[in-house]
Amino acid sequence: MDPGLRRELGAAAVITPLLEFSGVDTHYGDLHVLKSVDYRIEEGEIVSLLGGNASGKSTTMKTIMGVVVPTAGEVRFDGKSLAGVSVAERVRRGIAPVLEARRLFPRMTVYENLEMGAYTRPRGPEFAQDLERVFTLFPRVKERLKQLAGTLSGGEQQMVAIGRALMAHPRLLCMDEPSMGLAPVLVEQVFDIIQTINRQGTTIFMVEQNANMALAIADRAYVLQTGQVVLSGAAAELRQNPMIREAYLGEMKVE
Amino acid sequence: MMGESFAWIQRASPVQWIAPHLRSRVLVAVVFLLALLFPVIHRNDADIDSAANALTYAALALGLNIVVGLAGLLDLGYAAFFAIGAYTYGVAASWQVAPEWTSFWETFQWLGLVARFHDSGGDVVHFQVSFWLMMPAAAALTAFFGVLFGAPTLRLKGDYLAIVTLGFGEIVPIVVRNTPSLTNGAMGLNGVMAPQLFGWSFGVDATPYYYVGLLLVAFLILTSQRLKFSRIGRAWMAIREDEIAAAAMGINRVKLKLLAFATGAAFAGATGTLFVAKLQTATPDMFGFPVSVMILVMIVFGGIGSVWGVVLGALILQMLQSWFLEDLSQWLQALGRLFGVDWLQRVELASSIELIFGLILVTMMLYRRDGLIPATRRVAALSLEQQSAPVTRGGFDSLRGLGALDQTLDRPGAGPLLEIANLTVRFGGLVALREVALGVPAHSVLAVIGPNGSGKSTLFNAMTGLVSAEEGSIRFAGAEILGRPPHAVLERGIARTFQNIRLFPNLTVLENVLVGMHARLHTGPLGALLRLPATHREEAAARERAREILAVFGNRLLPRVDHVTASLSYANRRRVEIARALASEPKLLLLDEPTAGMNPAETLELAEQIQSLHRLGLTIVLIEHKLDVVVNLADKVIVLDHGEKIAEGSPAEIRRDEEVIRAYLGRSAAIV
Amino acid sequence: MTAEAVLLQQVINGLSLGAMYALLALGFTLVYGILELINFAHFNVFMVSSFIGMGALELLGLSGQDTVLTGLALAGALAFAFIVTMLAAGIIGVVIERIALRPLRGVRGTAAMITTIGVSYILFNIILLTVGASSMNYPNPLPSVRWDVAGAVLELREVLIWGVSVVLMLGLHLFVTRTRLGKAMRATAQDPEAARMMGVDVDRVIVTAFFLGSALAGAAALIFGLYYNFTSFIIGYTAGLRAFTAAVLGGIGSVTGAMVGGVLIGLIESLGGHFLEVRWADVIIFSILVLVLVFAPNGLFGRATVTRS
């Protein structure tokens, strides 16, 4: 759905967000990572999660996928609690991850990697449609189907990683640092693709360090710091916020 | 550790009048006295014999504990060293080898090591080396074998080492079996001499062996304890906790692992001497895999790494085997007779001892991995008062031993302290760094910035010897350090922290910092064992200095010196890591995202502390994402992108550089 | 026999031993590939399975080498024995994983490996206490059919061993390359966390690896019995250590490597035993293990890093 349309509808009716964190805490052993975190992601949006290394961004992604279990609070997807829901069931319900540093299966072919993205779904016409969609978005991927994923270049790997996630036919795409390690020109390409995917109807929740780029394409953003949300709002407004400019865009005063 | 484990004793009233710090010593003295009196009171030769055997296994457990418990090297063929010790004495004090007499042997005869024996076919040599001489000699020889075997294999990852040691444990009995000329093969050595003391032979009476065993165990406990709480023991535990971090903190992994292996082997060698002297025979079957497993079960049961724990584990399991199981079998048989249950009457639990060992091993691993007396001390959490103590803000004015440089390096025009040229690092097909060049003048701060994955941490890894470079050069203080192992780099004066924090999680804050001093302290294994005044002074000074360094962070760490670092907050772990690096008296400090995971107040606090280090003369290279920190601290900034240096200059210049804005700060054109 | 014929004979024998080691090595490699764990229990799953296979053959009324079957009866008896042994072995593997290893998932250090040593020891002693320490005569219904190949003797049992091994290895290969679960297994071995995020039930994959590895050990155990006509509580360590060496030589974690490594070790054992004395065979194979680990830690087909930087 078009975000603008969604916003108009939102004014009229109370809409359940696609993904909602309420008061989520997570721990690794003695370490307290997320501290009572709230997120709210509406269907059709691009939402960015900004923050430094070790601020809890990747933990957020792992919590959404169910790899990390919250010690308090609740995560809801499409209005239903995800407590006790397996990773496979989450993928089936429509959440797919694009992992940090791509994380392809290096000694499997590109095609097998795409298949792994659709692991929780039966083969059938829908599988073929999704495959076709990936090929349309990334013609390069189609050329390299039989190649081992570990032999691809960084940019090609990122395309396969996004393609792999799309093979799950997700409603929500969770991307962990899609720009990491990519050349600037490739970063711009990737961000263009993200916008295209979003326009085709997929909601996007994206962890990013490249704050300028992330805020440029996002509708809204959250800023995470030592496991707490310290700032949130419309991306356009956050770009003007002096705090974020200082801390994350490097807009420091040059004396 | 003793004081804590036996805390219940302190509640009993008679110990109230013993000063608290002496209680554990008094307890040890009482236990030792009781053990000394045991044969006098009990006077049952069979029981004394079992007790002597139990002491033998306690000695073995102490040896394996050095290897597995302290250094973290899983050795599944430990019995092989036991065998080498046993056969060394067995051959040197029996009729097994009897070459023809020649004049060559006369000197040895004069020394009393051999005797001339008149045989029908001519005179032959009879080896009769004294037990008291052979015990240390066998220990030394076994240690030598430990080094011989360890040198090629100790570089292997833990689980591979395990299987190689398993193979070694299988091979040694095979070699013994296949070389009958030396060992009498599967038939076994015969007629091994009993030890003699002032002309009196030990014979077959168990009591003298019990006392030798008791003294041996007492000596090995002392050795273990003194090593464990010394520079050497800390280095072993650091290797166990995190090998890479240990190497980066100046620990020569190969040397210390070999030392652990040799020490463990020596313990087994000495014990083997006693074992064969007591039995006066030895066959290859006595040293097979089951023995290695039994010793492993003992240390797992008692508590891996815990000196008192493994002794207790060995004693309990041996007592179980020789006393309790037999009694239990008899009770069960009696029960069977009483109720007419046929199979109960035939129960023989003693034969299923190995099954019971297997069950104990699995059960302990699943339900109580720390064993009876855990080695790791968990200190109570801080009181609310301590936790809420006001945080000190800002820098500090003095810290000894920072960044001191040679006069030659420190005069004007001496060239940069660190100079990197043409550095290229490749991982498979991926270029992580391409022809990077940079220079860091003494007493300056260089910041390295760039997006995640741009090669910043690889740069640090190449500088500290953790990854090898394809080409280029890294000159530090006038010498090439590229290709040098990590510990050698630290010795030259480069210390670092890690992006994902690599502390030694089960060591305390203080111990972590003390490990950082490894390269600057001198206590060796002998010094640790003898605890000479010099060792004492060095250790006391090291602890004093560790506290001084921790005091840099105000009251963040000082109240937590005895806490294991696994229990600290993220920010405190970062601080401990910096303290550990400072402890090595670096000339150059490499900080990999020191403020990651810190909130703005903590970030500011740490930035001011880093500023103080700089002011006190330390040269610093800093990887940092928070640009306000970079601007405040750095004299110069270099920007990496895709493993290439794309810009270099003052923070202000970098801020204006178009390419930097594009690559690092993102497509800002889109938002302006 | 001529010298060439003797050599050919050793090659034939080596191929049979190699087929057995390869099947056993696959179990090490499947589990190691996913959990990075050396499963010491595998040694004695093999040993226990040889007794299960013996029981299965005896269930058919076979004992010793006197009863000889031919034709369909032989095929049926062997199929029954292989299926029963492999199923039972697979189930033992699954039980071990569920009871002793799953609770230790995520525990760092050597805990899981020490546990497998304990389990191995338990299996070893169960057989020692129930069956006893003496060697058992193994039922063998194979008729004595032999062919002359350039002066060397090729027996029916060799052909059978090769046939069964090839079928099982081909089956495993098809499983990991063609089926959904097999692909999930490879994915998990390459990147467990990413596989999990794709919705792969990693626990199920691990159980599958244990089942398959143990079932193959079961097949190897039956082959051992049919080849040597005996079994004993002690066979686990020697065969296991050789199979592990095979897995390392081929490159641990690599299925192809385990197969090739197994055959190589079999040939080395039979040819080495021919040119040197048999009693030194274990010393030779152990030396190979150490040499490979130290100088070529990735083996022939491997990618795992054995040494730490």
C-alpha cells in the first residue's frame, strides 16, 4: 500500500502496526542489551534504525527473527504476539531477514541460496513468481545461478542476499546494514533497489550506519543508544535535529 | 579459594579464635597431620595400600589439571606420560636390560648406578639406579617427551589436539608392546627394585609408599597452587580463556603451552616412578585409554582447574572404587540372599567401575560442570551504596610508565614512531587493505575512520601480528614489525583493544590487568614455585600498579577488582580492556572503537580519559565512529573505504573533503 | 602369486577396508561439519552396532560361517541385517544427541566433547559387562565365491562391500545435494546462524546428521563383522581412530573428502601392512594423522581451519 494512502487511512481508523515492540528487554548472560525498547512499524513504511556499533541494532534484528528471546516485553507482528513463535513460523508469516555482511552460504550455488530463502515455503507457482521477481530486480543474479555464492563479488553477494530474503515472499524485510562494505556507487544502487521493493508493497525495517543515506529514503527512524531508543520521528525531521546531526551525521562544529 | 569453599567451618565455634586469614592454612595443616597419622591409627595394610593408590591418582589428577584445567588443553592420552615415567624407572632398576660388562661401566659402578653381576655366560651389567635419583630424572625425561610431542601439535585447535593426544595415548603402549628388548613387551617388566632408604628396603609393605605418595601429593599441591597464582598460571588461564587476546597481551602461546604440557608430563613421570616401584612390575595394559579417562573423570568430578577440587575428586573416586563399591556389592548380595533374588546375589559393582566413571563424567557435564569445588570465584554483587557512588568525571593527572620513549626516538626530526607503507592484506579473493600508507608521530593521536567493513580492524590486526600481510612494511620505533608474532609486537610496545572486547571472562578484573603486565614481569616457573623475596616484591608491585591503572577510571572499576569480567557491564568491560592494554606499558596504544556501546555521558568521560593519556605522552591510534570524539581527540584523521586510504588530514580538513562526505558520511547531497 | 598379484591383492583388501573407513568417517564429518564437535561416541556406536548386526543375523537363524545362503535368501538376509543395524545405530545416535548433547548446545569450550567421551565410555562398558571381553564369532551367510583377477583373488564379500558402500555413499550424496533437508544441512554447516534465520530448524538438522552418521557407522560395523568374521568390545577405538584420520586426511567437514580419505587410509593400511610389519600399522596411521593436522590441516578437500591464527 502507498504510504501516503496509509497515512490518510490512519487518520480515519486505528490501524494495528505491522511490527510492534513494547517494552522489550534482552540479555546476553549478565549483559543487558535492549532496555525497554518500543518500536512501531506501519505497513508500507521504510523505517530506519540508527545507532553506533554495540548499541543494540543487530540484537533488535535477532529479536524480530526470534533468534534472541526477550527477557521482558512483547513483540507483535500483524497484531499477534510472536512469543514462543519459531523462526520458521515467523518467516512463514512474512518476516524475512537480510543479514549483516550478507552471510550467504558460500559453498552453495546462487540458486541453492535463493532456494534456502524459500525454505519454509512449498515449491510451486508462487516460488517461480518470486524467482522471476528476483531476476527482474537483479538481472545479474540470473546470469550467475550455477556459480558458488562464495565466488561472487561483494555487490553481487548483496544482490543475492536481498534476493534470498525476497524468496520468502515477505511482508516485512529486516535489513541489517545493507551498505556495509560496499563501494559508494553500489550503496546507491542498493538503496534504489530497497525503494523499489518498498514501492512494490514490502515494508522495510533497516538497521544502518550510513545515516544520511538511510534517512534519505526512510519515512521514519529510531535512534538507538546503549540499548535505548533516544530519538524517533519522521526521517525528514530527524535530518534537521541537531543531536542526530552531531552524533550521527558528523555535522560537528568545526572550530 | 579454600577459605570460601570451607566457609561452613568458620561458623563452628572452635575456629572463631583463629585469625580469619590463617584459617585455611590451619585447615590444611590439620588435614595433612591426619593424613600423616592415618597408617599409625588404622594399621590395616590393605586399606593403607588403597590409600597409597589413591594418592598416586591424586598426583596424576594434579598433573592433568595443569594441562586441562589451567591451560585448557584437552589431553586424552595423559596416561602415556605416566607410562614413560614408570618404564623409565622400571628399566633403570631391574634386570630387563643387561648388557655385557665392559670397562665403560666402571665409573657408573663407582657411582652406585649399576652393579657387576657374574653370569654363566660372562659378566653383565645390572642397572640399579636409586629410586630417589630416578624420580626427578624420570620427571625430567617425561617432561622432555612432553615437549617433543607438544612442539608440533600444540598449535592445533582444542578438539584436534584432543584426538592427537588420544592417538598418542594409544601409540605409547603399542610401542612398549612392540619393543620387548627394552620393556619385555606384553609380558611386562619384572623384578623392579623397591626403593631403599638408608639401606632399608621398602619391600612390599604399603606404608612407606603411602608416605612417599603423601609427600609427593603435598609437593604437587604446593607447586600447583604457587604456579596457578603466579605470572605463569595467569598466562595459562589467559590462553585457556582466549588465545588470541592472550597472544595480543604479550603471552608467547607456544612457549607457555609447552611449559604446561611439560609440567603436566613431569608430574605424571614422577608419579609413574612411584607406581612402578610400588608394584615392582609394569605391563603396557596398565597405561591404556581407560587410565587417561579415569584421571579426566577425577578432575571433572572435583572441578576442572581447582587444585583442591581435583585432589578431592581423585581421592573420592579411588576410595569409591576400592572400598565403597565392594561393601555395596556385599550388601546387595546379602539383600539378594535375604529375598532369594538370584541376580542380586551375583552383583559385582567393582567390575562396573568404568561404567560408573562414564556415568559420572556425563552427569557432571550436564548438571555440574564446575565440579565439587569450582575453580571460579563468584564475588557477591556490589551493594546498592557502592553501585550508586558518584561517578568521577573527566581525566587524570598522572600515571607512571606511560609512553616513555628512548631518547633517540624522542628528539625532534626522529621520524614517525609508527610508519606503515604499501600495506596490502588479502583474504582469499577479497582485498581487505590495499597499499595503505600512514605515519604516526610520537605523542600524537591518529584517528582512523571509515564505514564498517572498510578494513579498519584489519589494519589493527596486521599491525599486531594477528593477520599476515601480502606485502608492505610496518616500522615501529625504527624496526620492522610486520610478520612478527603478536606477543613480540606487544613486547616492542604496541598494545591494543578489540572491537568486540576480548577479555578473559572467567578471570577477575585485577587478573585481567595483571595478564596485561605479563611481558613486563619476570617471574618464571621456578621463581613462582620458590616464591623468593624478589618474586614477592614483583607481585606486590604489580598488584599495586594494577590498582593505580584501574584508578584511572575513578570508582568505575576499583570496587569491582575481584569480580570476574563476565559479570561487568559493556562500558566497564571496555574500560578493563583499556586498563589491561595500559598495564603492558605501551609506547603506542591502539583503541578499536573504545566508546562503542557507551552513552554520551560515558563517551565524554572516556574521551577525557583518553585525552589525559595523550597529555601524559602516550601515542594513540584510534578507530572511532563517533565523529565528535574524533574531532576532540585526534591530531590527524585518515579515512579508509574499501581497504583504501581515501583521505588524510586534520579533522577540519576531513570534514570538508568531498570524497569523505560521499563515502563515509553518505550521499549528503540527497539531504541538503 | 607373482609380486604384481600380491600387490593387487593388497589393493583389493585395501579398497574393502577403505570402504568401511569411509562409511565410518562420514559420521565424524557430518557431525563435525555442523557442530564443530569431535564425536567420540561415534567410535563405540560403531562397536555396539556390530553386535546389533550380529543379533540381526542370528535372529534369522544364522550363526558362524556354516550356514551359507544364496540367491534371494542371501539378498533378503543381508538387506534385513543392514536395515535393522542401520536403523538401530541411527536411533542410538539420535538418543545420544537428545540426552547428552542438546542440553550443552551453546556451552563454550570442551564440555560437549568431554560428554561424548563419557558416552563412548558408557557404551564400551555396557558391552563389556553384558557380552564380555572375549571375541565373538560373527555369523556370515556369504558363499565362498571367488574369482581370479590377474592372479589375485576377488571374493564375493569384497564385491558386496564395495556395492553396499557405493550405494550408501551415492544415497548420502543425493540426499545432501537434492533434498530440502539435505540442503538445509549443508547450509547449517556453512553458516548455522544464517540457516536458522532462513527458518531452518537447526535442532532437526543436527538430529538428522547424528541419525545418518550413526546409521552409516552401523553399515560399517556390519561390514566389519562380515569381513573379519569376528567382533569384540575393543574394535571401536582402532577402527574409529583410523576413520577419524581418514576424515581429517580428506578434509573434515567434507563429504567427498571423507570418502576419498577412507579409501586412502584403507590402502595405506593394507599396503603398509604388506611392506612393513602389521603391528606398526597404528603407529603409521597415527603419524599420518599428526602430519596431516600439522602440515595440511585442511586435508584434501577441506575448508575448516584446524589451527588458530
